[in-house]
Amino acid sequence: MMNLKNTITTIALILCALSCKKQSDPVISIIPQPLKIEQSTGVFKLSRGIKIEVADKSALTDQVMFLKNRIQSATGLDPEVVNKARGKKISLSIEQGLEGMLGLEGYSLTVTKKEVKILATSPAGIFYGIQTLFQLLPPEIYSDKVTEGINWVIPVVRITDKPRFAWRGYMLDVSRHFFPASYIYQVMDYMAMHKLNTFHFHLVDDQGWRIEIKKYPRLTEIGAWRVNREDQHWNKREPQKPGEKADYGGFYTQDEIRQFVSHAAKRNIVIVPEIEMPAHATAPLAAYPEYSCTGDSLTVLPGGIWPCTNLYCAGKEETFTFLEDVLTEVIELFPSKYIHIGGDEADKSHWIKCKACQKRIKDEKLKDEKELQSYFVQRIEKFVNARGRQIIGWDEILEGGLAQNAAVMSWRGTEGGIASAKSGHPVVMTPTAYCYIDYYQAKPETQPLAIGGYLPLEKVYSFDPVPAGLSEEEAKMVLGAQANLWTEYIADPAHANYMTYPRLTAMSEVCWISPVNKNFEDFSTRLVQQFKRYDVMGIKYAVVTKDQLK
Ligand code: ACM
Ligand code: ZN
């Protein structure tokens, strides 16, 4: 007869035997959360002799190298790439007929004790399957140095996954502050880790022109440089004085741009370049004042300006020749379907006083300066469309009549997005209240100086890119969503990372999963593991405590 103490011990041992088996299986923690995860007991171990199996190497060269290089860097193993493997392997294969289940970017990932198998309908899906595979491994898989003593195991699991939206975006403003080319590669690698696929490159603004244009060298000789007033508040910086040297800034050469585009393709990212017009044009007009209404000489601004009155003249034919020449080079460099033409915040006071602009209004039988902006945008749209591309612009391009094939980026709330979707125009949702990650993420007194606003992590997470009031058909016009990092108050990569993570982490889930599957508490739990990955990668993210929130 067992006494009570022995009985309790026996029960405890049985319970432990049951639960210990489960406890030994790694906890799955993936961001963005996959659509379906079915975990079983057991693990697959990355170990010597492991092979990467891929039937058609040429179709998946980039994906295979991405997988092989990461395993090599972090574990020291050297997986051989073969057409057909026996034994332990990670196999990658593209299969037709799965489009209904996986779409264009989805994947299925099956891990057994013997093998890992990633299936997809496209290289993009294979790439995302690999990204998920990394997140099934210990965080040290993200290291660029071999970490000794790690048990490189992957839980036995079946994952089926695909994104909710086709446009999963991040915008970086490289005009207000210039960011080195080395950071642009990092930005894209970090985006890819979060399964984000659209990098909106804000290359032009009043405070700097950042892309080499061969036909107009002064754009970067003059337009890329300003006086250094970094010791002063953004909104209190005096313009350049006569005799002062403008030596703060920088730009990307066309060779660098081509390398960005090539790297982006390897990471399933499209770079959408933005060339602002008709406003936010002080930098190009400092280089070529003949394309403004007044022709007055200007200098690149070292800080804030309001309102934005330095516009391209819409009356001069030469303005359009200039912009079309610039766009010709931009289109040649960037293969994206969309070219962003800005369109925001144009104060029309110079247009009102300009004889050429007023003549244009009369000749084209336009009602007012808002219609003149529409004329401007529609003329540029025709040029871009004739070269096989489409324009996208900030929601001001709706005013005065929207160009025929234009897509809209809805930033001043959701009204612009709703209007676009209802009129059959594609829209990307990026309203300030949920998507402007230059805003404070905690009480201002606990944070580095920012532009203002208040956008804590949970609010980003709560965003639904499909605004209420759209029918099912209209909702299909919502391409997706995007977080924007304006950099008036952000001068370097470390600060940019601090503002971006983990709010972009939340945005990645907003773009990937459906609202019914969203759960902020669960996301917060998974964030703990994500932070370990960031630690390994050297990303300095923000940690906000409850008492720092409003
Ligand atoms: C914007 O924030 N001016 C688009
Ligand atoms: Zn004018």
C-alpha cells in the first residue's frame, strides 16, 4: 500500500513526465503571426551533413544563398546545395496549383524529425518560408558570428501562411537627414525579416535632394548640401547666410541606387522612389531656380519651413521638360510599378501671383490653383503612364480632380483613402494617427525630442487598414498599409531604429494578418523573443514601460 506522500510523489512524477516532454519542445514565437501553426512533439536538428535540396537551382539562387549564408554565418555548418538529397535536408520547391491556398507570397513549411520542406508558388513565398524557419530557430541564428554551444533545433510543425495585403510598406525620409548607403541595406534586411515588401524611398524634400541625376548635376552638387545647424531646434534654424559653407548632407550615386534595387529584389522588396512635386522643392530649386515662379535664388533649408511656398512653376514649359528628364532617369533606375510624385502641402501663393501660372489656368480653362495642381499631376501622370508605370501621390492629389490611373496614399486621416477606394482608385493607408512613427511612442518627457503627436505601440497594433464604410468590392482597392519615418528630428541610424522598432514590428502584423487573428497580449509575448533577435542583430529598439505611457 502506498502512503499518501508516495501517492503524491508518483502523481507528480507522472505529470512531470507528461509535461516535461512538451516543455522540451521549443515554444514557437513568430512575427508576423502565421495564418496556421500545427505543432507536434519533437524537433529537427541542424547538424553536420545537412543539405539544401532544390530541384531547380536557377529559379531560387537568391533564396538558396540567403538560407545557406545565414546558416553558415551563425552555426558554422556548411550545407551542400543539391538537386536531390538523402538524409537530413531542407528542401525548397516551387509548385504550381497552390495559388488558391498560398497566393503569390504565401508558403507552407513542414518540419519533421527528418526534414524541413518549404513549398510556395513563387520565389517570394520560398523567401518568407525561410524567414519563418529562422524564427523557429534560437535567436542566435541572426548572428553574423558563429555562436558556440547552441542547440540548433527546430520544432516539428506544419505552418501554412500568406499575407492579408500586397503592399506592406515602410517609408524612410532621407532628405531631412541623409542616411548612409550601408544603412539602406540594413533597412531592407530588417523589413524583409518582418515580411514587409515595399520600401518607399523619400528621396527629395526642401532640405536635400538625394539622388544623382546625370542630366542635372547641380541637383546633387548644390541640392544635396545644406549648412549644418544640427545644434539648433529644427524649427529655429536660420537659412544659409552669404559666405557660409553648405557641407552637411549627401546623396546616392546611380551605381548605389542600382545596388539598392538589386539587393531589394533579393529580399522580395520593391523600392518606390518619391520625387516630390510641385512643393517640397526648395532643394532642387536652389540648384535650378529657373523652374520656380519667381526665379529667386534659394538655398537648401537646414530646418523647418512653413508654409511650403517654394513650388515648381506650373506655367513654364521648361518645368515639365526638367521633371520629365528627371523622371526618365528615375524610371530607368527603379523597376517599380509605382512612381511616387509627392503632391502634399503645396501652398499656392506663388502660383496665385505668377503670370505664367495664371496664363496656364486661363489657357487650360481651369477653375483655380487646385485645378492647376491637378493639371500638373495629370500631365506628369501621362508621361509616367506612357513609360509603363503608374503614379502614386499623397492624398492632396485628390483635390481638383484625380488623375486617371493614380493611386493615393491616404495620410490626413482615412477620408482620402475612402474617397479613392469608392472611385475605383488603389489606395495605401498611412494615416498619421496610426502610421506616423516619427511621433512620440511614450510621454514626451521620457523620450528623445520628436516632432510631436503620440503613437504608442498598442495603437499602431490596433490599426485596421480597411476603413469602415467600404463595401467588399471597394475594400479590394486598399492595397495595404505603411509606416512612415519622417526624419526632421532623427539624424542617425541608431535613432531611426529606436523610433522604428518595435512599432514597425506591430505594423508588420497589421499588414500580414486579418483583424480577427490579432491579439496585442499575444503579440507582446512574442515580442520578447523578437527583442532577443534584435539584440543579436544589434538593433537598438525602444523599450517603453507602462509608467512611460500616457
Ligand atoms: C506628409 O506627411 N506631408 C505626407
Ligand atoms: Zn508660376
